[in-house]
Amino acid sequence: MRNPIIPTAFAAPNWSTSSFGDATETSPMELAALSDHLSLCQGANRRLTYLQYVGEILHRFVATRFVTTLALATLVIGAGLLAL
């Protein structure tokens, strides 16, 4: 007996492109519109982009010096606990 909830076959996606078999090329107008869009997006997310950049630099610093950073963090936490 077949379960009506679980389909037995899935329909394949129907893909279509705008090139219709020709070589895909971008027009100068499309490139200008893309450039305008990217400039607008980067300007709107400037603070978030800067925060991501700082996070990546911090991650690189910590990852390359993991053992040293771990020892330094242990010393700082230990000194903080002794000061209490």
C-alpha cells in the first residue's frame, strides 16, 4: 500500500537561462548597475564590514599564536583572581 503523504517521484527543477544557447556576455550598462549596487551595499554596511574586518584580524592573530595567547589569558585571569 502506497503512502499518500510521501511522494514516490520528485519533479526535476526546470532551469532556464537568459542566454538561450548563445555566449553569455555582460553589457556595460549591466556592469555599471552592478557597480552602483555594490557601492550602495558597501556604504550601507560600512560599520558591519569594519567590525568583520577587525574580527578577522583578531582571529588570525589568536589562531597563529594559540598557545601563547592561551598562556597569556591564563596569566591575566590568574593575576585577576589573586588581586581579589
